[in-house]
Amino acid sequence: MARKPRFAPGGLAYHVMNRTWGDIELFEDAGDYEAFERVLAEALGEREESMRLCASCLMPNHFHLVLWPAEDGQLSRFMQWVSMTRAQRWHAHRHSGGRGHLYQSRFKSF
């Protein structure tokens, strides 16, 4: 059964977070932090020019972002791309592709 679409109108700031499954360390060293920041920069620069990143806090097994989308529905599209891209690259770097989930669930936003 498909999930109900998330209602996230544009023009508002959102505290967004996501946690890894089973307390897997998402960021083990400086290279992992840099890789996540590159994914964010790619998403902000090439994909969603009107999305604003106001703040970020990267913890070993989760992250927090404050995002300000300009359009309705933009938050979900942005986070889906960031989460999927980071998970694919994380698994590829560790040669663990196809071996389970990286994130506990879809992102949470407040």
C-alpha cells in the first residue's frame, strides 16, 4: 500500500531529520561528512535552486536540516533525492549494495 503524500506547503521553514536503521554509523570519518555535504550541495545547486538550506547538524547516526522550500511539495522531492542518492553512494562506497536499508524510515519534518 502506497504512503499518503506528505503535505508540506512552500514558503515555510521545516526542521527535517532522518536516522539510520539499527544505529548504523552514517558518518564514520571526515570523508563521510564531506560526501553528505557534496550530495546536499548537488541537490541545492543543480536540482532545487529555490530550496534554501538554513542550517544543518550532522551526527554519527542521523542528521538535522532546516530547509525552506519555495513551492508546495518541493520538500518531499528534495529529501527523497538526497536520501536515495546518499544511500546509494554510501552502499557503493562500502560495497554493500542491496544489503538492506540505510535509513530507519522516511524523513521526519516539523
